[in-house]
Amino acid sequence: MEMELTALHWIYVVFIALIIGFMVKRRDTTLICIIGIFLLALVATGSLASSISGIFNSFIFAITELMSTILIISIIVAMSTVLTKSGINDVMIAPFAKFIKNPTLAFWVIGIVMMVISWFFWPSPAVALLGAVLLPVALRAGLPALGVAMAMNLFGHGIALSGDFIIQAAPKLTGDAASIPVGDVIAASIPLVITMGVVTTLSAFILLKRDMKLGRIKADNEGFVQDQTISENLLTLGQKNFFAVFIPIAFLLDVVAMSILKLQGGDATALVGGTAVFILLVLSLVAHKQQGLEKSTAYLIQGFQFGFKVFGPVIPIAAFFYLGDSGFNQIIGDYLPKTSLGIVNDLGAALAASVPLTKEIAAVTLTGIGAITGLDGSGFSGISLAGSVAKLFGTAIGGGTATLTALGQITAIWVGGGTLIPWALIPAAAICNVSPFELARRNLLPVTIGLAVTTIVAMFLI
């Protein structure tokens, strides 16, 4: 499994290390990412003009890829603004407020609900469905917005997406690559998903509570919904009660439609987004009457201002990480070796080819391959490679293919699916109005602990 590594691969590795280092030091990474994009383009093309153009083109590519996420966040924020201004939000959250009375309950209830919904419809639509309603409840219970984002992120983009037990897109990809049935991958992943989920979420919660106690993170009882506007007397109590029932029913109908029509990912997100637009327009017309047309536009503008303000700092880092996968050819051109599967996949394959084989080394290597291929921020682009390597390793050591496949899948998705790569965890960060970079920093230690323990467990299961 020889893999030719070029200067482009090593430049990418160096800048990954620099980006991680700057994040750990709580410094901005925009300049580092832009320099990395420029150097990759310069080394690939040898043209100064093409390298400078490559920076701009990489931004366009990143914005295009992220546009659906920007739109759903902007629309949800716009809808949430009119919900709060009309007083409907207070009526909607009243039942939850009676149940979620402290930060501990808020963290675990939000996390578990997020996990269950994400199993059926994937995390991004689940964030949109839950965030606008449960964020104010959690804040009032004393859980900081960062804690809410961590709960939704770790349970949704971590536990639910890495196992993918219901939709089964991830185990299908890895199982096909490893030439084993999907059922074998799912069965092997169950103990690993449980281990990873329990260790990571417990670690995250313990560290969060410690930092709250020490005053490093404060429960400010505020969120973007509360900050943006103050409730006004725009509706009667009867109208508020009606819409407080109508809106959850509308989203529940979305859930039913997703199930019946088998909508996933972007299609499911689009359904939620379209429903939010419809609710925004209806509420604007009912609440503001003759000014409803103008007010609906004003709410949308507020939402888009928020969305692009949040995504602005993330576009450069997203542009850099996209160069690690299929974005390289589209942004810079066909300058990688003919056998290349993309920079991050090449690095993973090279790692697999350079280590001796025991079951312990095989487990550690699959974790490394999963982490490396997850650096492009999708979580899914490298799991086929993880399945292929797991098959080779399983044959070499005489078994354990399913466990190794599941381990590579879990690692790739936890790293790249939305818990560590800043631009990939934007949905939860944006809904909670926290920095995606700060959320990534908060997740780093718990996820690392979880991966270490899960790798050790996998060694005993091979």
C-alpha cells in the first residue's frame, strides 16, 4: 500500500500543526490558514498570480459548501427573534422550564434528546429543531451557552453520528470498503460507541462543572434570543397559546415527513428551514399586521447579519481544510500524484503502510487514520479508507476486521464530523451564540480522553 507523499502533503501537515497550536494558545488562525492556502497553491502551480487567485477561489468554495448551514442558522435566528418579540417563546419554554431546573439536568436532558433525534434525522436538522426552544430553558436553569453547545454537539455530532445506527450511511460506507456486512460493523461499533460516548460526555461535564465552580465559565442566563429583543404586546394571550402549540406541531410534522419520505442531511435541513421561513412570515403578518411585510424582511435581515457575522471568521479555516480533500482539485487544479485520493487520505494511507502489525498497533493506527482523515471536517470522506485499512490489518493479524472498521469510523466522525474541527461544529456554536473555536477547545480534552479509552477497549475486542 505504497503512497507517494509530496511537498504538498508535508506543507499541509505543518500548517495543521500550526493551526492546532494557535488554537490551543487561543490565538486567531485566519492569517495562518491564508498563508497555508497560498503556499499550497504556490508549490503546486509555481505561479504567483494563480496562488493569489487561489486564496479568493478557496473562500468562494468554502462559502458555497457552507451556504446551506449559513442559511438554516440565519433563518432559525430570524424566526427566534419574532418568537421572542411576540412573547410566544416564553409560552413555549414554560413546560420545559418546570422540568429543567438546574445545569446538570439541562446538560443531560438536552444531550440525550439531541442524540435520539439525531439518530433518526442526523444532527444538523436536530440542532435547528432543538436549539431555538431549549437554549433559553437551559440558560435560565444556569447552564452557560457554551455548555448547551457542548451537549448538543457531543451527543449529536459525536455519539449519534459516529454510530449512525438508524440511517446507517456511515457503517454502509465503512462496511463496503472492508467487504463485511453492515450489520457486522454496527454490532462491533456498539461497545465502542458506548465507551466513547460515556467517557467523553462525562469528562466534558466534569470539566465544565469544575470551570463553572472556579468562575472560568459563567452562567450568564443570556442567549442570543434574549439579547436581540424584548417581548412586546403584539399578540393576545390566546394567540400566543395557539402559536405555542402550532409551531411545535409544524416541526413534528417535519419529523414525520422526514421519516416517511426518508429525508436525510441537506434534504431534512431544507424542510426545517422552509418551515421556519413559513412560521416567520405568518407570525410577522399576524403580529405586525399592516407592517407585517416590512417586518418580515427586517427579521430576515437580522438573521442574515447574525449568520454571516458568525461564519466570517470560519471561512478561511474551512477553505484551508477543504484543500485536504476534493476541494484541492477544484480550487487549485490537478497537481497531486495520479494515485492520490486527496491529501488527508494519502497521509492516512502512508501511516497505515509504515507501521508493523500487532492488534495493539492496528488499533492505534486505525485511530490515527480516522483522526487524520477527519481533518477535512466532513467526517465521512475518509471512512472508506478506514474500512479498507481495517480489512488489510484484520487479514494480517487473523481477525478483528469489524472492530477495526468501527474504530476507524468512530474516530473519523468524532474528529471531523463536528466536535473538533471548528468550521464543522458551527451549527451548535451558532445556535448558542458561542465561538466555534472556543467550543472546539472545550471539546479537545474530553474527546482525546474518549478516543484513548475507546482505542484501549478496541484492543481487547479485536
